[in-house]
Amino acid sequence: MAHFADRLAEAVEAKGNPCCVGLDPLLEAIPAPLRDEAAGPLPLTCEAAANVLRAFSCAAIDVVAPKVPAVKVQAAFYERFGPPGYQAYVDTVAHAKRRGLIVIADVKRGDIGSTSAAYAEAHLGGTTVDGAELFDLGADACTINPYFGEDGIEPFVRQAVRRDRGVFVLVRTTNPGADRVQNLSCKGVPFFMRIGALVHEWGRQHVGRSGYSCVGAVVAGTQPIDAEKLRRLMPQAYFLVPGFGAQGAGPAEVVRAFDARGRGALVSASRSVLFAHARAPYDRQFGPTHWREAVALATDAMVAQVRAAIG
């Protein structure tokens, strides 16, 4: 495969937009008609729940695949249903790859030493024992937690480089409670800026032809001033920008994460697209039976808004 950032940049160019749909399939929010059909008439089990998640996720992928270059699959919503749920997660990633999408495994893993290396193999591919490769999830990239420092990050970076995959390091997140940690002063500099400087250091030796590294950063679209500062600090990092839509970020906010060429960022929306049938303005036009149409229109709206913002 080609360098991850190059593949991502090419996918963005091919689709004509830098948008990503987040697959956060909360079972309780999945439209009732699909849930009833996929789960069957019997009492809900983990196996039945996994069937619902698989059916919903794959149907949503089929809707958005022609429209956006990437999807971000949140593993937690699958893992809560045990082994059947994890298999549904694996199947969802595989379906997204078959549809030609860049797939980001949103797992936010992190540890040290051999544990970090094992996480890297699990989510970036190449689980190898005695020289034989046993498992490759198939995801193109994963999200990781920097709190363990360089020895926690290095196994992920090494695996990403070896497998032509990518990592997105949590730098500035969308949750309100993040400020109590990420804005802590480190000799007069916010903690998130210190992490951003480390991300630049970790990734600067792994830059592809596109000018971007396989070591990217998660940078909240809901914090536009901080995103602008981080863009200057990490010119070679691809930004994964969550928060568009339901979390309050709009085009004017997320555009601050892009570089001067209008490149280098991937804007992600999850609930506002995935469950658009239950949200304004689509809830009046589409009910649960026509949720796919609502997903399509919400995706088109996001793409149009982001395109207009970056010119």
C-alpha cells in the first residue's frame, strides 16, 4: 500500500471533499423498523444486538460511500455486546473497506511496552505469531491516547510505518471536561500545546509525498482558536476534526483546522448524520422507515457546507 497520508489525501481529492461520517451505532437510537427486522421476534441477546449493529452500520456505509472519503468506526458501541458485538465491528470495518472507504478505528488505545505493541497489532494489522500473520482488522488508521508518552506511542508509530497505516493522537478533544486537563499550564503553555509539539516531533520523519505525516492529531472542531494554533504548530499533521453538527461546530469553526491550501484536515460528523431522521430539519420529512434518505441528505448538507467553507 501507499503511505497512509497520501492515500487519505488522494481519497479526499477523489471525492471532492474532506468529510468523514462517524459510525456510532447506539443500539437504542437505531430506527425501530430495522432493529425489529434484524433482531427478530425473540428477546434481545448479544447475538441479536450484534446483528442489528451490523445491519445498520453496513446500510449506513452503503449510503455514504459514494459521498465521502472516510468513515470513523467507534468500537465501543460494538464492544458493549461482547464477542458477537466485536465480530459485528470487524464485519463493519470489512464492509467499509469493500466500499472503498478510508477506515479509522476509533479505539483511543494506549499503554506501554509489549501491551502497546499488542494494541498496535490488533488495530493496525499484522498480528503475527511464529512468523505467521493471524489477523488484520483492515482499518487504515486508529486513534490513540498520548498520556503514556513516547514509549506508549512508539509501538503504534512503528506499526503504522511498517504497515502503511496511520494514527491520530488525541490532542484537543470536544468533551467539556477536557479543559481541566488539556488547558493545564505547563510553564505557561497549555498542556494540549505541549502534546501538539510532541505529535509534530513523532511524525516529522514519516511524511509522505502529500506533505503530511502518518502521525496525525485529533483536534476538536468545537475549539477553533485552539485548532488554529495547533495547525501552525503541526503543519505536517493530518487533523481528524470531530464535533461537526450535533456537538456544535459549524463550517466557520472547522475551517480553522485546515492549512492555507484548504487541506490537511478531515471533518467528522456522527450523530447529526447517522440519526438525522430523528433530528431537525429531517425529522418532519423522514420517519424511522426512511432513515437512509435522511442520512443521505444530512451527508450532502455537511459536504456542501464544508466545501463552501474551505473554498
